[in-house]
Amino acid sequence: NAGVTQTPKFRVLKTGQSMTLLCAQDMNHEYMYWYRQDPGMGLRLIHYSVGEGTTAKGEVPDGYNVSRLKKQNFLLGLESAAPSQTSVYFCASSRQYEQYFGPGTRLTVT
Amino acid sequence: GEDVEQSLFLSVREGDSSVINCTYTDSSSTYLYWYKQEPGAGLQLLTYIFSNMDMKQDQRLTVLLNKKDKHLSLRIADTQTGDSAIYFCAEGPTDKLIFGTGTRLQVFP
């Protein structure tokens, strides 16, 4: 039981490049989330999903897209990366009261 | 909108008690949470409290909730160096959690 895993762990992009972050969970959770964590700002919700095939916008969705084609996977896409998207990205899944977090992806956009 | 505030830093001596404070604005929250983040890792749920409770104790952890003042605190008894981490307060339904900025706890010998 691996819990929540994220791929990759680190990435450096040039401005304008695109990439996809992959999140996978093996706990059969319905809900999945993508957050970004910036110094002094806590975690902010980018997008979330309440089930396979569904997605919804969070607090800071601009510049990101997501897909939930399979229940266990939640993908976060950056179509044209900007330096403002330099951050640590966390995926989480949940049931009842607890969200389970992945280890994070550190993304730097130069 | 909803807001959750915490102080940024706390430094305590090993063996002492630590108290981390949090204030929130959404009085309709059913649950309030404390998460812990160790360096280079994701957040891990430490404990949570229902809004109809005033206190919850779990081994070295005590959570106090003052609904009137919208104030939540986490007390860690006998603080150890392994407790050094960032602690996040969060409120809201599970699918719409609002996190505070986090309090960095440093434990020194």
C-alpha cells in the first residue's frame, strides 16, 4: 500500500514549456486534490476532483488544467509555464475526515 | 472569504510544552484540523476536533477549541526534537480545506 505517490519529485522548466504532474493513490479514495505551497502562504487549492471523470476549480486554478480519467490518477498540467508557477506541488486524496498527502513535486520555472 | 491565521515561528526547549495557536473566520466549520509537515515531506494529519467539542486529548497532544473567539490551539507536552516541523491549522469540509500559513516549531536541547 503505497498511499499517494507523485511523479516527478523535481523538475526545472523554461518559461513557456509544458509539463504534466502525475498523482496516483491506491486507497480507492473518491476525492483528490492538487495544492501549491509557497513560502509564507500555506497551501492553496488549485483544482480538485470528487470522482472519476469530474474536476472542479479551487482557489488558484489559472494556468493549470487537470484530468481524472481513472479513479486512482489525478493529473495536473501546465500548458505554458511561467516563473510565478515556481512552487512545491502537493497532491492529496481523502475519505471522511482525513486528507492523505503525497511527498510533493518541487517545480522551478526559469 | 474564509481565513486561517497562525504565527510563523515558535522555539521551545526540549522537554517543555509547546502551544501553537490558530484563529479562523468560518464559524460554520464542522471540523478543525492540525497537520504536521516534516522537511521534504507532505502533510500528515495529527489530530482533528469536532466543532461541538471544547477539548480533545491524544497522548502528548491536546487540542483546545474556543468557538466564541474562533481560536484553536495545539499543545504538545514534553516536546522532543522529533517534533520539530511545520504545523498547519485547517478548517472546513474535507473537500474545501482552508489551511493556515503554518507555524515552524523549532526544538532546541
